[in-house]
Amino acid sequence: MIMLNILTVILGVICNFILYLSFGSLITRKKDHKCPFLLSVVVGFFFYYFVFFFVCVIPMKYYRPLSMLTKMWVPTVAVIVLLSAVLNGSRWVGWLRNAAGYVKKHPAVTLCILLIVLIQAVLVSCTYNFTLDAAYYVANVATSVETDMMNVYDPFTGAWQDHYEMRYFFATYQMQDSVVCQLTGIPALIWTKSVMAVTVMVLTNIVYLLVARELFIYGDLFKGSATAKSADESLSRSNSRAEASVVIMMAVMLVINLTFITIYTSSLFLMTRTYEGKAIVGNLAVITLFYLFMRMNDDRMSIRPWLLNFVVCFGAATISSSANMLLPVELTVLFLPMIVRKKAWRMIPGYFACVIPGVVFSLIFVLYVKGYFVFYTFPK
Amino acid sequence: MQGLNVTENGIWYLRECFANYTGPCAYFMLFAAALVYICIKGTKREKQIFVPCSVFLLLTVYNPVSPVILDRFFDVNSEYYRFFWLLPVIVLVPYLMTKLIVTAKDKNTGAVTAVIIAAILLVSGRFVYADGIELAGNIYKMPPELMEVSEMIHDDSASAYPKAMLEYEYNMQMRQYDPKILLTVDREEYMYAVTSQYTDEMLSDETHPQYKLLAAVAQYREIDKDELTDALEATKTQYVVLNSGHPRIGLFKDAGLTEAGRTGGHVVLKYDIKEPYEFELVDYSVVY
């Protein structure tokens, strides 16, 4: 039984990554341009929740059952995965070959990175943590599956609610968990606290890896004002010293996440509440935007940079409402100085497009709190 | 942030909020030191990446006036600390530490630098498992006794959705594991009961009979047994689950509850509702 549960968790994580790769590959695909494989996976995660939001929100608003959403979502995912496989199959094979080549060339580095990720994955999947917020998030998934409805019953008590709580209405992340639990029969606790916890931890470390590589491998080669193109070519010949630097940086990141602990820090959320939307926004989304900013700062983001930023911002807003206030501020402090410095005024519409989802969701919530509208859970 | 609000603290809210956020950790100081280093000795690219955003954050998020202004439009009391997540501590500090190690003049200097950095890291934070690491006892990451209690209630109850009042931790965890068990009290009410005392006026409030149950279960208060049964009746509570050492077990038994089961550390008490009640899910088929 224990082995079966462990296998369930491992398979769940693998399936998640196949989905994220399929979704991500669709928007990082551009003729004659290469996008890092790992970036496709990370962006794919946010794109997955972005698409899910549009499929979920209308049936939920009109109090349709969860099973109806499941019936809508499964074919949607199947079509996207198939389409992506047809369009990107050769890219995936190429990526796999490159990954195998990298492992062969840097076995020790690969092993160290895997070990760093494995330590964190084991910690978040095997430790017991009592958190009050799980009483809402996990219970909401369990309640939605049990009642076959979406956000209609109060997760805390099980009582019927006459209206939707708008704080959580647009954060459809938990409904995706509910869909998977209903479809597979995996209990909400196992899916959220093990499968999603490991998934989010691996994704966060992927972004750490991308950031570290960007800083050390690309940064070293960028010296001497090499052009972006020549630096890209040099990237594939990155030296062992730079690779070792990446490992050391990831190890220090691990130490900081293990020790920068008060009940408020993002590190605590990552280590103990990994599956919660807040942890995803505070760690994964914030650092992903920072990574995209670094690449754009270096003029190395030739594949739809603002679309990727937009998908991350919108996707994060559908994961936790915390993104609505955090990401517009992050976009502003990162990109406005860059736009001014580069005099890249053409970027301004892109910046505004990325800020809009968070601002709109926040305004809707304020209008709800002020009593201007309410979404009832029954016809009125 | 618990215990802090902008109205009371004004421009000092930020200082208090920041102090609570960092606690005993020195990572923000390390970040500041790293930023100064980048400003003085960093490359053009490093300055472009780390300096403008940090300065911008200093002027906005870390400006004592910002929470005061924001609080006029949004309730930021409990969530302002999340803006601190935006400072790229997790990027800059490890980056500079790594850079200092790998760019050392020779191997010996690099090794000494690494040791110094390791020492700085050791004293700069508080280990996440400083109070001990607790491994999950099962794949559900739930106390095994809670699972036993759930099974006990379902075995005993004829209802598909029995309603229960549980001790604090179980009340927060039960519906994650078993959404078929309804709870008498929600999270906020329970948290209020464990952090504050009910006034006599609150306890006599007929519209909130659950206060009497919470007063007995969470505050160990002596409640009149008739009032207790009235509260159980009004809230349709069929089961009360308490720690086996709970001082009010006798009170509940005196009020007519019977022991439906017992685990290693908990007692499951049953109340026979006078007016039978069956919770049913709302039938939405008439709507669509």
C-alpha cells in the first residue's frame, strides 16, 4: 500500500510535468528561435492554469457540477497535449538529446543538482506540518469532490453558502486539484500535500537553476560586450567552473530556504506550505518574473517576452489572489527602470497588459467588499 | 500580520511589520551588504539587474508612508508583509556568496571564503526544523487517531453527514481528510475562542449557541448542562470529540452525552438529538 501511494505521487508529478511541457511548448514555439526546455516547462505551468481559468469560471459562476467541468477539461487537455505533441515532438526529442548530452558531459553537476532538489522534495512530501490555511485550501478540494460542486459549500464546516466568496472565486487553482482528484480518485490530501508539493518544489528549483545559469554562465560570457547571438552560441560551451558555480549557488539557495524562517517569510511558505497558492506566487511566480526580466535586460528574450510575462502574471492570479497585489508591484519595480534606461517605450503596452489582470481582479474584489455586487450560488 | 494594524501604528507600522517579518534572521542585512558591494564593485550588468529594483522597492514597499496610503483603499493589515517577498534576497545573497567563492585568487583563499560564508549562513537564520522534524505518520499526513475518530463516528452514526465539534487541531484538520463530517464551528470562530475570552453577554447570545460549546471545549469553562444541551440541539451537533484529559468531559457526560468510542488520546462523545435532522446536499438538478 505504501509503495502504491509513493508510486501514485511519482506518477502524478511526472504527469504534471508532461502537461506543463505540452502547454508551455505551444507558446514558446517560434521558427528559428530556441527557448530553453526548462523555461517552457515553467511557463507551461502558468499557461496550464491560465487556460483552466477560462474553462472553469463560467460553469462555476452558473453553479454547474464539478463533474461537468471535469468532462470539459479532460478533452481540452487532450487536444492541447496532442496538438503540442504534433507541433513540438521533434523539439522535445531534441531537448531530450541535449539533456542526455549535458548529463554525459557534467555527471557530477547533474548529480549535485538532483540531490539538492531531491532533499527538498523529500522534506516537503514526508514531513508533517499543521497549518490553519490548509483547513480552507485542502478542505475545499475535498469538499468540492464530495459535493460535486465548486466553491458552493463552506470548506470549514460543510455548510451550504448562498454566495461565492470573491476572495477565492478567481483563484481556480484548487478547482483544478478537485478535477484531478475526482478524475483519478486520488484523495485531496495526497494530491495537494504530496503531488502538488513536490511538483511546486521541483518547479521552483528549476527556476533557481535557470536564474543561476543566467547569472553565471551567461553573465561570464557576456563580459567583453559580446553580442547576444555570439553569447548564445557560447552558452552551449559553458565551462565546468561556471557549472560548479551554479551548483554552489543552488546549495546556498537551499540553505537560505531552510534557515530564513519566521512565520511570514516566503521560504517558510515554500518549505512547509508548498502546495498553497501563496507559496507558488511568493516563490515560483516572483522568481520566474525576475528570470524573464534578467533575460529581457540582456536582450536575450526573443520569443514573445511580454506574452510570457503576461501568462505568468495571469496564471499566478488564478493560483492565488496574493498575486493581484504582488506581481503588478514586481513588474513595476523591475521593468519600468529598464524601459526608461533602454528608452524602450514600445515595451510600455506590454508592461500595462501584464499589470492589468492583477489590477482588474483587485478592483472586482474591492467592489465586492464594498457591496456593489455578489455572485449567488443559486438563480435569483 | 497578527496584532498589528496600520491605524494604530501609522508610519511605525512598517518598522514593526518588518521586525516581525525578519525575526532573528539577518538575511535582509546580508542583502543590504550585498547590494552595497554590487554598487561599488559590481559589473554594469549586475548593477542593472539588482540596483534599480532594490532602490525602487526601498522607495515604495519599504517606505513607511506606503502602508498608510494603501490602507485607505485596501485592508493591508494582515498582508502587507507579503510585499517583502519581492526583494530578491534568494537571488542576490546566494549569487554574491558564490561569486566570492569562485572568484577567489586561489584554492586556499576560496576554501577560507567558503568556510566564512558557511559560518555567516549558520548564524544568519533560524533552521526550519529547529524545534524538531516531525515525519508524517501516513500518506495523508494526518494524525492516525484523527482517522480512527472519523471511522468511529461513521460506524456509529446513521447519518451520511454527521455533525461534530472537535478539539482545536482536529477541527482544523478533519474536513481535509473526511469532508463527510460536518463541523459545528468554523476556523475563525475557533481561533477567536482560543485567543480571547467570551463575555457573559456573548455567552447569553441566543443567535450564537456555538459560543457555549466553544467556551466549554476551547476555554474549559463551566457551562450549565441544560444550556449545553440546548446549544448542541440548536447547532444539531451529534458528536463532541475531546482529548482524553480534557477537564470538561464530565460536564458533557452530565449533560447526557454518552461515550461512543475512545482512541489512545481522545474520547468520542455522542449526543442524541431530540429533533432528528438529516443534512442533504442542495439539489441543483432543478436549476439546470
